[in-house]
Amino acid sequence: MAFLRDKIEELGANLTSSERKVASVVLADYPFAGLQTIQELAKLTSVSAPSITRFVSKLGCNGYQEFQRRLIGELKESHRSPVDLKLTENPAQEGRFLADYADRITTMMQDMAAGISQPQFDAVCSMIGDPSRNIFLIGGRMSDSLATLLSMHLRQIRGRIYHLPSNPEIWPDYVLRMRKQDVFVIFDFRRYQTSLTELARIVAEKRQAQIVTVTDRWWTPASRHAAHVLAVSTENGTAWDSHVSAMTLVEAIIVKVSEQDWDATRKRIGQWDGARLAVPSNSQEEPDGKG
């Protein structure tokens, strides 16, 4: 599926100054800014309606209505459930389900690697590895497992790692710790969690921390407030979206961050292991089994 967002970014320097104004506003609140009437968008951008019509024409749309229809189509895709996806799935070949599924996952990971530029990946890893920054993490109902994986490994690499709990009533305690230079990593995938978008807004407006969203190709609405958006492929032709690409990205971040200052990482791991609780073996337990 071709995204209008990608086409806008691709056109870039080929847009006129007026068209760049429109592009900037549309991308800043994508796709919602483009769902306004053409008169509202013209007023917001101080660009004439005819200029907006020429802009959408360059995107390959036959008028503003088609432009909006395509945006609405993208928005609908971002909210599809497994029940919806089952209707359009591409079944695995009979007798080789596992091998076929592995092939699909391989393609997804290749798409992920191609879709995230090396400079952007390096910039995010540099921020996360910077010991002067606090790192905060959270995920959605299912994707919080990714935040857990990343936070557990980062804690062994460096200090000042904070994984927000699922209870929103506790979030203010973490928000109030955030500083402008700190990093807030949010995992959120389609059927996005509204509370995470609101949390991102509060952090961006009141604490101005650097937000990084890890999301799918449709982008969580929380990405409106992000300094970096790492979008990965989640579709595999079945009724169930996959987080394998996101997990691969997380593991790559872990390795990259650990190697930015390996001496510090090695020291931290040694201290971490030295502070672990020693769990006694069965032979060391009391005869009656009591501790």
C-alpha cells in the first residue's frame, strides 16, 4: 500500500514554496490535517485553495476529494482487527505453514531494515546510550512486552532506565521526572492506545522530552509529538500482525547501545551480576525444606 505521506516526502524540493507550506502542515498532523475541508486547510496554511488542488495533483490524486478518500483509507487500515484482516488474508501453502510463515517474517525484517535509515537508527541509539539522559519506556496492551525487553537489557548496560507501569494513575510520577534532554520511547501499533497519545502530548508540551515512537506503517497518533518515528512492517498476510520486526529492531538497538562504550557496558554488567541475589541450590536448603 502506497502512503501519501511517503509521496509528499519524496516530492520534497520539487514542491513550490506554497506547496511546501501545505506539505508541512499535513505531515505535522498526518493524516488528520488533510481531513479538513479545503477552505479550512487553506486558512490554516495561508495558501489558496487552487494551490492546494495543484499540490494534491502532484501526489497523483484527481482532486481534493480523492486525496481525502485515500487518507481515510489509510486511517481505516490503521484500525483493522484480526477479524477484519482474516477476510483478506493470504493463506499459507498447504503442508508447509511453518516454512511459509518464516519466509514472510524474513521479508518483513528486510522491509524494516530498508525502511529505517542508518543515520536515524544511529541518532536514536546515540540518544539512548547517552548516560546524561534518563530513558523512559512504555508500550501498549500487547507491545509493552517490547518495552519490557528493551528496558531489562538497557538496565544492564546503563543506569537511569524507567519503564512506566500500565496504571495511568502512576504516570505523573514519571512525567514529573522528565527533563528536556531525556528520551521517552513509546511502542504502539495499530488499534492504537489513546492513552499513549495523550501521554505523549503531555510529555511533549509540559516536559519537552525527546519522544521516540516505534510503530507500524500507519504511525500511531503519538508520533505527532515524536522527534523520531521508527516505523516497522507488521503485516504478514494472516489475521495477526507480527511484532517480530519490532523485536529485531529492539535487539539491534540493544547491541548498538552496548557497543557505544563497551568499557562502561562491561563494568555495568559486572556490577549488575555482582549485585544479583544468590539463589541457593537444593543441596543448600534446610532438610525440612524451610528457608
